[in-house]
Amino acid sequence: MAVATQLEILDLRHFSARQLRPLLETESRVWEQRLRWNYQSSTELLLQYLDSRILPGFVALDRGRICGFTFCVYEGQKAVVGDAFAIGNDTAQMLQTTQTLLHQLLQLLQHSPGIQRIESQLLLYDAGSINEAFHAAGFSMYPRLFMEYNLDNTSPQARNEPNLPPNIDLLRWSADHYQAAAELIHECYLGHIDARINDQYCSLHGSLRFLHNIVRFPGCGVFEPDASWVLRDRSNGAMVGMLLCSRVASDVAHVTQLCIAPGWRGHGLGRAVLDYCSNHLARAGFAAITLTVTEANQQAVKLYQTHGFFIRHRFDAMVLDRANPTP
């Protein structure tokens, strides 16, 4: 029989990193169990922000004991729900506490002056499991897939050349590629469903910021420049594709971006660079590759499944856009 709770919801800024560390370390272990993701670097970064007492959010207490938290980040006229996590006697209680925290946070955001858009992707939660608060606030839902491919690194393959058209060069990632890479990301996501989920794709400035976050910060793992490549058209020097990778555990890589210029789709570039990356990672001792993809993006889902990826987990992206409501 479930034990009744007596929840109090208090401002996150009343709590120190020391007080919240046990809860965040529990969450880090859940990330590892569920998604093979070492979340410790993200946890330490978040604890630094918590000690600065600047993050808007809430903490749940059950009879005086910390049992959950949530926070958001403001980016101009947009707010991003950064996290929500709770512990409890059983799954139902944990989800109920999480829902209560999210209701409180979304109320705060909806009454924050100037906020036109709110985005959220909480990877730990199964699709549909925490939607109540978002549905009540009028959010649109976009189911997404967390996919995994297990590498065979027991018999390293000989170094192979990518199977690319003769006029396409494959180059290892370099900081010199920033501007061209951001321009390619912006071009690839014009009118794409992922631009509804992440509005950074909708502008060149936003695409640069997205790229900067991937390369500089540990939110999507620690960037692996040696396992990241760009494709260039030898005839004019234009970047026509890229695959970026991060390390999310000692032996697990995560594809943070794979995109091919619209005019070059259908030439097998995505498959070729993904094959090359997989072989490189296997030789480097990695055991698995993970990635996320929007379920409605069936062309990409099919590419990954053909390559050998399987669906490990299904979660939701949630978006509220007051300036451009979804029809």
C-alpha cells in the first residue's frame, strides 16, 4: 500500500547544492541505468548553477525531506524546462510528484512577462507518462525515439574508406568549420518538423548557438572531435553534410547531429558517414552508439534501423509557441 505524501513545493533558490546533491546523484544513476549515459559532468555543472541561486524552479519536500526538483532556463522570449526529477516509494508516487512540480513550473512560465515560447524534452520519462501538466497548459507533443546500436569491437575491422561519390571529401571536424556547419544546419532544418521542436534551427544565429552548446558544454555528452566529420564538395568547397559525436559514457558515443544538404540527399551520404563513424568508434573501443530522432521523421528512422539501431526508449518533446501556434 502506498504511503500518503504531504508535499510542500518551495522555491529552488532557497536550497544549496549540498542539499540537492543526493537527489541529483540518484538521478545520475537513473540516467546510466536507463540510457547508458554517464550524467555526472552535467550534474556537477548543474550543482554549480544551483549554488549561485539564479535558476528559477521548485523543490518538492515530503514531510520535510527533499524528494524532487525542477528548473528552467530563460533564453530571451523563450524558456526551456531544463529538468524534472523525483524519488518516491513507487513509480506512481514519483510521477505524481514530478507532475506536481511541472504544474508549478509551467504556471510560473505562463505568467512570466515576455515569454512567448516554452520547450521541454525530458528524456528519462516514457512518452505520455508526464503529459498531464503540458496538456493542461496547451502544449503540442512530438514523440521522439532514443535509439541504440551495439558495436562489435571484439574484432576490429581494417581501416576502410567511406563509400562516397568521387567528388566528396570526408574531413575530420575542426573549429574552422563552425560557420559553414551552422549554415548547413539552418539550411537542413528549414520547414523540418525538428524546427518546430527546437527553434534554434529556425535562424543562423540559433544554429550557431546550438552548435556551440554541443561542442562546448556537457549537456549532450563530451564532444568528440576525433569522431566527428564533415562532408565537402570538392568542386566548390561547400559543406554538404556532417556527423557530430559526443562521449556519454566511457564506452558509449552519442550522435548529436547528422544532416545532409537537401540537394545531396538520396546519394547515400548519410549511410556512408554513419558506417564510417561506426567503424571508427568500434576500433576506438566503444561498445555502443545512441541518438535521438523524431518519430515522424520516418526517413531518418528507417536509415538508423537499416543500420542496426533499435528503439531503446520513446519520450516526448513538448512545445508551447504563443507567437506561432501549431495549426
